[in-house]
Amino acid sequence: MKNKVRELRKRHELTQHELAELIGISRQAINAIEKEKFDPSLPTAFKLSELFKISIEELFIFKSLYY
């Protein structure tokens, strides 16, 4: 799933390690999310959207199978 995690992390001047620590996941998970190789769990998505103060829909771009 496409996302804006890398862009927002850099805008907030955070390293992958710092972001991971803030939301309680591994740096490797942040890397995989940023590279769109892994979709985060719902709790992780909520933590990211809360941290960056944007909605989950703004953070993650979902492409419907019906469009």
C-alpha cells in the first residue's frame, strides 16, 4: 500500500530508529513500511496517524479493487 511515512518522518526530522521507538515497533518494520513491502497493523497505523496529526486515509493510499 502506498504511504507518506518516509515523507512525514523526514519532515519531522526523525530517523527510522527514532520513529520506531516513538510508536513501539522495530526500525526494520519502519523501513519495510516506507518501502511499501509491509502494511502496518491497524494499531500501528493509528499510532502513526496520531503522531503525524493526519488521518489514516491521508497517510495510507488505498487502491480499491473496484476502481
